[in-house]
Amino acid sequence: MLLAAGFCLLPDADAGVNVNIGINVHLPRLVISAPPAVVLIPGTYAYFAPEVEVDILFYGGYWYRPYESRWYRAGHYNGPWKYTVVDRVPRVLIDLSPGYRHIPPGHERIPYGHLKKNWRTWEREKHWDRKHEYKEFKHEKKEQHREERREHREDRDKGRGKR
């Protein structure tokens, strides 16, 4: 009886087991020849590199790279990239709209050196929020000035017509 039990535990030569859950997903190599300029993603303090052919994002001092539903993180734009669980990826990056690579008018490319030197200060002091508010204020003042000039011209033209 013991011999039969042992015999049943031997694997069948024709049976095969293939378990592939994608643990060894290899991230394609990425080499960026020069430090990339970045663009601020509106409404965030996250940046992306528009001239790089794959998605790489900068946020909070780290570079992030999504690939095949997985995330990788690096301290430098050229890596080395290390897999990071999605729970450790900043929510702002996960929640980005699919069209984040569309650069709105007026958004400037930020040289890598400026980003590296200033990102902490910009975030702490809400630099981009203030800059946006200033642009809106400047736009409103410009519109107000145009309206005042138009009204002045109309008043002047009415005065000429009365003569």
C-alpha cells in the first residue's frame, strides 16, 4: 500500500506546469544623452520630459517611469530604475489624465538644471500657484486697460461727432 502511495506522487511525464505571473518583466533600457528639459503638468507639482520618447515623470525628487501597468523609480533621469509597488507611487502621478503630455499655451520648458536646483523651493513656496495667479492678474489688468482705452475712444469719437 505504501508503494502505491509513493507511486502516485511521481509526476506524469506528459503533464506540464507553467506559472507565469510577470515577475521578471524587463524594463526596456533608456539612455537619455543630455539632461532633459521638463514641463510642469498643470495643476500639479509633477513634471514630464516632452522630448523623451517614453514617459518619465519627475515628482518629489524622484523620477518615475510607468511601463506595462508597473512603476519604476530612480534618483536620476537615466536610472537605474527599480521596480516600486504602486502603493509607493505618488497619487498625483497615478491620477494623471491621459492627455497630460499636451502642453498648454504659455507653458515653458524648464531646463533640467533649474528643476534640480529649485524643485524643493518651488513646491514649498507654491511657486507655480503664485505664477499662475500673477498671469491671471496680469491678463485681467490687460483686459481692463483695453476696455478703458475702448471707452475713451468711444467718448472721444462721440465728442467729435457733436461738432
